[in-house]
Amino acid sequence: MTVTTDIAQRQERRERLVLDHFADETRQDFDAVLATFAHPRYELIPGGEVLDGRDPVHAYYLQTRRAFPDQRHEIIKLRHTEDAVIVEFWLLGTHRGPLNGLPPTGNAFRCRMIALFIFEGETLVCERVYFDSLTMIRQLLAGVSPEALPQVLSGLLEKVPAQTPAVA
């Protein structure tokens, strides 16, 4: 076997794991999603949030699916690096439940994102997600009356985590 073949096979295995991860998230099979990690870890870059371990990551899945029960992905492109699979995708959903102090608006959103699936060898060690939170918030708040905005935004801003670096 050549080095090129080894690399191609490793990329194929990693890509399959990432695609299964996305499919399991959409199906809301969170045990299967968690099983794609040796130790679940998410880094949500816009808010500086780090979710480290099974319980915090599982709680994140439940919270986001309460807010967006129809959350789904449309993959645009996958790319490989030496230690990661980079996925560019659209995240879509309808705001049907509370989200970090923001009451449900019933609005749909579509936000372009990048997720870095970081590997150590064959082991997924982190999903690091980058997105423009303002794009999402603008879509979720569309149509909210100007009179209601102060109350809605104050609830949302109370939930902003302290700014700590997401990456060590």
C-alpha cells in the first residue's frame, strides 16, 4: 500500500464518520452522534462557548432541538486537511421554542456555517463551529414589533456567556 492510498482511506473513513454525525443530528439520534466522539467536545466560536463532555454536549443538543425541532443541514462542500474534515453547510430551522432567553418567534432561519471536525488519527476529538450569529438573530427577530424588541433582546443578552477563549 502506498502513502497516497493510506491517506485516501483515512480521508474516506473520516468523511463517513462526519456524514454519519450530520445524519444522526438531523434524525435527533443523539446517542449515535455522541458515539462519533471518543470524548464529546464542541467549540461554538461566535459565543466563545466550550461544551466539554457527554452531558454538556447532550444538553446542547436537547436545547437547540427544543428551540428548532426541524433543525437540519444542507452540506455545501467537504474538504480534508491533515487533521480535520472541514464542512461548509447551511443550517436551517424554525424557531419554535426558547433559545438562551429568546422566546420563540416562529421564524425560519438559514445560516451558512463552517464546522471543523478535528481528528487525532482516526479519533474525532472536537467539532469547532464558526458562523455569523447576527445573520441568524436578524432572521429570528424579523417581524418582532419594535415595542417588544427591548424585552426580547434583554432576555437574550442576559444569557450571553462570559467571554473566554474557546481554543486553548
